[in-house]
Amino acid sequence: MMQVGSFGPLVFRVSDSEVFTPQDFRRRRTAQFAEHAVVDGLARLQHLGTSLAEIGFKVQLDHTFTDVQARLGEVDALIDAGDHHALAIAGRRLGRFVLTESAEKAKSMAPGRVLWVELELKFKEYN
């Protein structure tokens, strides 16, 4: 089994029996500026710093390779708790983050259970 990342108790991994890996990774950082008016001239910008980083990615949950309901429960528990944890993906330590959003898109269902879900997770840097 190979671990490809983690967020607190949530471990992203891949093996011949389990697949729970991030896809479509996105990281967003922005600069913050104040704009100051100048009499008879162009406004001036003042750099105030950077905003908190935002990270998002998708995870495919397929019942063949993972317990879909258990994974969805883990994600719900993390959102409900609102705790910050270290986030690491592909050997890169990204810092401390909170899980701010999860969106489920059921791709395949059977009576009484979901077989395949595309799960989108969004994180915000905790400072």
C-alpha cells in the first residue's frame, strides 16, 4: 500500500485493494492590496500581504476499491468537527488547513447504497 497524502485522520492511498487518491489538484493564493486615492493623479496600490491559501481536489470513491459509506462518514465528521490538520499531498507538506466543503456527485447507485461517487473537497489554510 502506498500513502499519497493525508489530512489528519484521512489518509489518501492506493494499493491493489484500495484506491483513495486526489485528482485535479488546485491551489489558489492571492495578493491583498489596498488602493489609495491621490489628488489629481492615479491611485496608488499598497501591498498588504497574501490571502490564506485555498486547495481543492476530487476523489473518486468506487465500492470495488473502498468502503464508500465509511469514507463519506469520515469526511462528514471532519467538516462537523472543524478542526485544523496538516495537509500533505504527494510528499509535499502544504501546511495546516481546515476542510471547508465537500460535494458529493453520485455516479452509480444500487438499492440502498451508493456504488461510485465523485467527491470534491475544499480546504482553507489555517493560520
